[in-house]
Amino acid sequence: MHTENKIDIKKRILEMVAEKAEPLTLVEIAKKVGISWSAAKTNVLELSQENKINVKKYGKSWIVWGKEKKEEKKTCSIYRRMG
Amino acid sequence: MEERGNITDLEGKVIYNGLCCYCGACGAFCKEYITYEDDTPKTKEKCYEIYGACYDFCPRTFFAPFYVEREIFGAVREDNALGFYRGEIVTARAKEESITKRAQDGGVVTALLGFLLDKGEIDAAVVAKRTDGWKTEPFVATTKEEIIEAAGSKYTQCPSVLGLGDAFREGKSKVALVGLPCHIQAARKMQLSKNFDVGMDRMKLTIGLFCTETFDYELLVKKVADLGVKMEDVEKFNIKKGNFIIYAKGQEIKTPIKEMRPYMREACKYCVDFAAEFADISVGSIGSELGWSTVICRSKEGEEIMKEAEEKGVIEVKKLSDGDIESVRKLAVRKKKENLKNIYEKAEAVKVLNLMIEPEMLKKLTEFG
């Protein structure tokens, strides 16, 4: 259950960051997602490690913004014969 | 009978090694990464495939001629100059005046394509079309008029195999490809590829054109200017009896073909296929009189198409004399001998199990006493 909650929190953080076009603070994220500042910080740092969002510390504040979606280009792998 | 490689290998072994014949095979099914500038494939960004279709389809990475003959024609050649073929080598011409008026020689290619389109046996033909001046681009022709408009030989390289990819993407399912020996070799590699399937069952026919070389466009413009002609005034080019002929404003300007060597595309120096040895039907002017074309049928399908086209009065066909056939063979052998020297100079030693043999010494391995 703890794991499910964690996945759910991360998912909600990513959705929120994607929805907002501008950078967010940890305080904003924590309030919107309904978690503590500390939990927001832990999850945001983990997401950053997973290369899913950007995060930077400015003085005492943490700023979070989304990763640019890179459109995956097609390669010849779509024509590769199976087996 | 294969090697594997990716775009970086293709660049190293072919593109930047002077072997690229600009056939269009590498980019035909990879528009995202491969584009063409200055008649050369360019990759601004590399894909991360460990081995790719670009390398697999390129006729200059590896090509197994006897394997292709066995797979496509069911047998290996007996005539080493002209490749495998069925029946007799003949001379033919189109009967329709609208075709012969426009054609380079006999108009056989145009006549056959028009015939097959009318019959519904093909729904498109990939041909080389002139754009501005004498530059060319691949064109997917779907009407007889478009095929006639594209008639006539062009002497600069056209990435015709790109047109095959375009035709498939447009939803065409019965496509004929007209190309030079390198285009046909690429198409056969695509058909026989064990690694990639791009739906080559949609390619129903290949018509190959005899070829000694193509010319670099910019160098050709310069040479034509040196001969006192503006490129925009050129109505036709031809190669006949050892001369490169320019037809412009009612004049015929001839220069010995030997003098055209410096204007040749570099990669053409490494080609040993004169008579489009792997096409269903091969067509060219050598051996035939003015206004007629020499035709070699290689596959069963090619033979049947020629027979039906003659029966239906689309083309007229005559026998070629042994002397005329010999002139075709002579030119093919000359190209092979000259270019094999270039290949030997460029090639590394060949490995036969553990033996490392310089290519020019291979014969010594099997000749005894």
C-alpha cells in the first residue's frame, strides 16, 4: 500500500507539472497534491533522478519544472523482421 | 551472404569512402534520419540502431551477385559479361509514335510501362524525371502521359530507389521500378533482406538500363559550357560509337567519351554491372541501330511481358546479329575490366576461411599446373 501511494503521488506530481506551463515551488506542489513539504521534496528528487522532471535549488526555495517532451523519431526497427 | 552495420558504418565504408552511387536505397525507408544534399546522403542526427536497413539495403556495403541470381532467376549465369538471361538478346522498338518521338532510342521501356499500366498489372512506375535543367528526381508515375513525359536518358544520377519508398507510402501495391544497375541491385537486396521487410512484394517489375557511368551534375554543366553550349539549350545527350554527343539548337556536338572520364561520378569507377544484370528486363542502345533498343530478358516474368507486348502490337521485335550482340558484350567486358582494376586497388585482402588473399590473386588459388 505504501508503494501504491508512492506511485500515485509521483504520478500526481508529474500530471501537475505537465498541466502548469510555468515552474512550480515545492510548497505549491505539496499543497496541490495534498502531501507534506518533506514528502514533496523526496518524491521530486526521486523523479529528478529518474530523469522525469527538472529541479533546482534557488536559495531556500526549490523550483520544479517539466522535461521537454522529445518526440521519438521512427527508425527502421519498425521494418525489422521478427525471429 | 550478409553483413550488418548501422548508419555510422555506412558513412565510413561507403559514403565517405567514395563508393556511394546515390541510388537512394539508404533513405527510402528512413526519411527521419537520412536526407540528401549535393547528391550525397546526409545525416544531421544519428539513430541508435545497432544495425539498420540503410546498411542492409545499400548495394555498396555488400552484394552477392550469384546468390541474387539463384534467388531471383533460379540459376546462375553462364555469360559472365552480360549475366543470366533467358532466350535471345533482341532489338525492339515501340510502335506508338507519341513514344518514339520522345524516346532516347526505341522507346521500349516507355511502351512496356504504358502497356502494363493499361492492363492493370502495375499501378505505378518509378521513373527518373528531369527537374530544372538536367537535374533529375525520382517520380512515381501513375498515368501513361506521365511515363511518356519522363522518357529519355538522363546522364546524371537520380536516387530512384527513394521513389519506391514514396510509391509504397502513397499506397501503390503494384510498382515497376526503372533504374540503373545500382538501383536494381539495391532493390534486389531489399527484396532478399533477411533482416528487414518493407513490403517488397509490392514491387512487381524491374527494368534496368545499360550503364557505363553517370556524371557529376556540376562538372557536367562545366564541361558542356567548355564545349560552348548552355545547359538550358541541351535537348538531348547520347553516347554512341565512342562519343558523348550533345544535341542543342539543331547542332550535334561530339566529344570522345574518354574525355568525359574526369566528369564521372567517383562511385561509378567501382561498378562492374554494365547490362543491369539483375533486372527482369534490361534495355539499352548498344548493339541496336538508331531508333531501336537492345533488350535482354532475365526473369520468366520479363520474358512473358515482352512476348505479350509483341503479340499485342505494343512493340516490334527483331533478332540481333551475333556481331551486334558481341558489341554489347565487348562494352560490358571493357567496363568490368577497367573497374575491377579500381576495385582491386581499393579493396582489402579477401578472407577464404583462414587464407587472406589479395582480390587480384584469387584466380591463383584455384589454378593448378
